[in-house]
Amino acid sequence: MSIDPDKITDEEITAFLDGELPPEEAARLEALAAQDPRVAERIEFLARASLAFGEAFAPLLDAAPHDRLAAALAATPSPAPARNGWLTRRSLVGAMAASLLAGIVADRALVRLSVPAAQEEDEASEWRKAVAGYMSLYTRETLSGPTPSPQSQRADFAFIEQRLGLSLSPEAVALPSAEYRRAQILSYDGQPLVQIAYLDPETGPMALCITAHPEGGRQPMESERRRGMNVVYWSSADHAFMLIGHAGPERMKDLATGLAERLSA
Amino acid sequence: MAAFAQVPSPVYAGDAGRAAQRPAVRVSVRPTEASIASEAEIRQGLSRHLSRLWRYGLVLSRQRDVADDLVQQTCLRALERAGQFQPGTRLDHWLLAILHSIWLNELRSRKVRLGQGVLDSGDVLSVDGASQAETRVLASQVLEQVDALPEAQRSAVFLAYVEGLSYREVADVLDIPIGTVMSRLAAARARIATRLSEVEAR
């Protein structure tokens, strides 16, 4: 509700009450309040919401399970060297850009050679680690609810195609027995990461995750275990895929094989 | 405890933070070691702010187990991104921003589970001593008011009025324009004031 004659808004009054208004404007508002009771009234009204917020929320700090959180922090491993070391993907790109600026033609192969093999591997598996990290937080309840209609799935897929340059269809992503739940776009390292979530009645949450694969290159299907889940991953020319879930390795592999075939069709 | 929430930690004083953010002509090249926050520093900062992060997680999610997860994910993410933290800026705000983005991007969907209010656990606010009875009632009313706000307003109110962040800092943590911070706070104030007036009128 703004006060018409002088166009004083609630935002201005709030900023005034919070001490965020520049001195001249604060003075102007005070002068107005002295002249116009409506302004004064509105200030008084909004000031009622100036409560003892800090005190009220202080007990929640004591309620925090500090010891448990501290133990979890202590147990959090240091990230792989590629992440905080001297040659992350970002710094690598930076270094390449810098070389180009300096008029030096950076040979891609040459630069890649200078990355130790172990670090390169970490970089490629990093996103699977991130996905496993948040998938481990999913429960059946996370994915409770109905399966969206094919129409709404198609609408989601159209949006995904725009962002990721990959065309999906309800038929291609459907899994035998596991129920489709939703598709969403997350962000990994500034890149879109598509997550298609399923609920497998037998084993719980499952997801197909896809990200653009800037390095390119097909990679055959491989399996690994992360955070107590089975992961099957592979790459097409432009995208990296992973299927993650609690089902046994054989079944995961079968499901992934079916997906890979339908997605490349 | 309230003071703890409001007073900036001396190590990351606000002025130093602002100075570091100001775009300035680079006169000298800073030594590399000083410009890259070490993982150990981030770890230390995390351990100092665990309870504050958890509290923000609880305010956002209204669920203790989700707050736990949010803090753990924040620890993981912050350590992974240690190299992105700019020394001289506020580490606590950086951590709050990470937690917020994890909530938005990854965990919020869990909220489909029955959302239980911040207030729901009666033990949280029980304070011993009859002399504090009045304070207790007031505090629970304040929590109730904030809890009743829509999420966007709730996070802005919490950061500005509980954590004591400036509008600019709230905008940075939430990754929204400063004008949006103002309108969320104004809407929250109007809503709280209206509800309090209704209670009074009863």
C-alpha cells in the first residue's frame, strides 16, 4: 500500500526503519511524516514488525546438533586434488585463453598431456561423485507422488532439449518396472545437468543423469559403486550419461543398456 | 547468543570485505598463497559456523533432518570450491549462499514431505525459570510470525533481521537484485504488522 500524494512506498519505509536509506532521503521521509499523519501512521504500522528477531532465533543455535555436524565435517574427505590443485578445468581453460592472448597457439593435445592422468580421471568422474552425493539423500518419499502425464513429460523434455541439445521422449527414458517421476535441470560446474528421477518399487530412488560432454568422444559402458549405490556410465559423442540406483549391478546394467539404445536411436 | 548472531566475526570484518570487492586498479600483484583460500581455512570456517548454517537450513526447510543434510552438503561443496572463495570477503556469508543454493537446486523438492514448522518441537524453545516466561512467549510469537511467511520472505527476513546482514549482503547470499530484497522485506513487514494487529484486536 503506498501513500499516494508523495509516493512513499512500503519499501522506502522499510529501508528507513532498517537504516538502509541514504541520509537525505531519510531526512525527507522524516519531514514528510511530521507533515502528513498518513505517512507517520504507515511508518508506525510497519515498525510493529521490528521484533526481537535475534533473541527469538538464538535458541535454535543451541538446538543445532553441533557435535554430530562437527563429526560429519571431520569425516568429510578432502576433495580430489584436481578440484583445488593447480590444474582444475577452469584454470586449464584460463591458461589456454591466456596462451591464446599471448599469441601462443596452445596445442590441445600438448596441454592435455601436461595434465597428470590421475587428475584427468578425477575431472571426468567428478560429476558422478556430485550426483551420487545428492542421490544418497533421496528417499522413497522424495519421489513419492504420481507419474506426470506424457504431455507434461514432453513439455519438460522440450525445455531440456533447448538447454542440453539432446532430444528425449517419454518412450526413450521409460524404464521397465521403475516408475518415471520427474525431470529437472540442475547445475554442475556452471553446466546444465539433467536429472530424470524414477522410483523403483523394489529398490527405491533411481536416476538417469545427463550432462554435456565438452571433450566429446564415445565411451563404452562401465560400472562403479558410489555411496552404496550402483552406477553405470557411458558417453555419446556429445553427452555423458549415468544411471544410478540401489538395484543390483546386473539389473542396472540391463536398464542402462536399454536406455543407451533408445537414446541413440 | 543473540549477540553472536549479529556481531561480525573479527577475522572477516565487513569493511575488509567491502574493500576487497571494490573494483580497483591493480597496483601490485598479490602473492598467490594469499589469494587462494586454503582448504584448511574453509574447514576452520565451517566448524565455526556449523550451528548458524544448521539454523538457516532449518528456517528454509523446517525439517531438522533436511537441515542436517543441508549442512553436510554445504561442507562438501565448500571444501570442493575452496579455491573460489575470495579471501577478505565474508566466509560466513559465502557459506550461507552455498547452503541456500543447495536448498534451491537440490533439496527443496524434499519439502513435499509434510512440512513441520520450526516451532513444532516444543523442546527447542523451552527455557527454565519463571522469570523468563514472558520472554519465552514473545520469542515463540516471533518465531511463529517468521515461520508463517512465504519462503522467499522468510529467508530475507532471517538473513537481514536475525543474521544482521545488510541489504547488499542479503542480495548476494540469495543471488537476487537488491530491489527484490527490499520488496520482500517490505512485504514481510506488512504481513507481520497486519497479523500482530489482528492478534491485538482479538
